[in-house]
Amino acid sequence: MGIIELEGMHFYAYHGFFESERIAGNEFIVDVTIKTDCSLAAESDNLEDALNYQLVFDLVKKEMQVTSHLLEHVAKRILNALWGEFPAALHIKVKVSKLNPPMGGQVKRASITLEQ
């Protein structure tokens, strides 16, 4: 088994409970971990035998462009999109972080992690 990780994918998006967040937008970081069988790709050195990292990024980017009120909703959509594209995956974990969330004080980030 192997673990594929795409860490620190950075997006500017329009998610948030408050209308001002959905208008002004904010910076988000997304991390994805996918556990899958990498043995064929490790032997063949052929991209066609590997999980396509670019496709992972493209799916995450597409879901980040859809405005949501809650990070939980964003993370679940990403998780569903990844399972839909990579049904052979054994485990997928998605972490979505909002940088500088409007909390009434200094908070570096607010994050949600979903896994299945």
C-alpha cells in the first residue's frame, strides 16, 4: 500500500457563514491524503499505472470554486468527488483550512478534517 499526499493546496474562495465572507472571500489551504495500492506504478514507472495527482488537484480546485456556508460542506464535496474518481482508493482524508477566520480575535486558521 501507499499513501499519496497533496499538501498545502492554496485557493482563494468564497466560503463562510457570514455574507461578507462569501462576498470578499478568503484564503484556504486544502490537504488530501489517499491510501491506495501503488505497487504497479512503483514497478512500471508508468503514469498510467499511478493515481493522477493532477486530477486530484483539479477536482479539489473545482469544488473550491463552489461557494458554501460551512467548511464541512466543502470538505464533504471534495471527499465525494475524490471517491467518485478513485473508487479503488482504500482511504481518503480531506482537510480544509480557512486562514484568518473572522473569530473576533487572532486565529491563524480554522480547519475541518473528514475521512472515509
